[in-house]
Amino acid sequence: MAESPKQIETVEHVPASEHGKGFPPFDAKSFPSQLFWLALVFIALYILMSRVALPRIGAILENRRKHIDGDLADAQNLKGQSDAAIAAHEKALSDARGRAQTLANETREKAAAAAEARRKEVDAGLQGRIADAEKTIAATRSTAMANVHGIAADAAAAIVERLTGVAPASKDVGDAVANVLKR
């Protein structure tokens, strides 16, 4: 329920002189007791900090430093091991590549030697077949040339007879064909 404005009390401003003499820590009469308690509390806190808190903090910092140093030493050790493992891996890889290259070269040489031997066998077989073919060709040529002489003589006799109407002597035709074939 709302209060009426008549019921609200108003607060008036009262000067500090009426409340007291001001802020107590600034009162000059209480300075000696304040300084005494300040010194007493400061000494108590200093002793507490130097005897209890600071040694604990120092021990914690020392343990952390030792732990970090240990971790760094372990990391350095593991780095050395990993570097050694990488070097061993690279060496093994290099050796494997060398062996593979050697095997490839040996295989290539064996294949080239086998191909060369096969080529020589084929060449020898072809040379024999070529020699046989040349003999056959020479025999066929000599047979054909013998037949050509007879055919040429018959053809020449037929042509002369047709042109002149007289049959030439076969000895004359044979001599004429022989002279033409010698050229």
C-alpha cells in the first residue's frame, strides 16, 4: 500500500562537526596506538611469511624447476633417440635403394645377355635359311635361264617366221639368242 507524502520523513544534512570529530584514523590522538598495532601486525605477518609461506613457495618453485629440468632432459634424450632412429632409417633406406639398384642392374644385364644370345641364335638360324634360300634361288634362276633360252629361241623363231613367212634354222636362232643374252 502506498504511503502518503505526509508520512515520509525527510533526512536533513547534518554537518560533520555535529557527528563527531571526523574519520577516526585521521584523529591525531589515536596515531600512537595505530602505529603500535601497525608495527605489531607487520612484524607478525613478516614472521609468518618468512617462516611459513615463503619457504613453501620456494620449495614449490624449486620442485617445478627440477621437474622442468627433468622434462627438458627427457625431451633432449628422446630427441637424440629419434635422431638416431631417423639416421638408422635413412641408412637402411639408402642401403635398400643401393641393393635394389644392384639387383635391377644385374637383372638388366642378365636380360640383355639372354636377349643377345637369343638374337645370335635367331641370326644363325636366319643366316642358314638365307643361305638355303640363295641356293634355291640360284638353282631356280639357272633352271629358269635355261628355260628362258629355249623359250626365247622358240619365240624368236616364231616371230621371224611370222614376219618373213620362212622358218629360220634353229642353229641360227640359238646363236642369235645366245648373243643377245650375253649382253
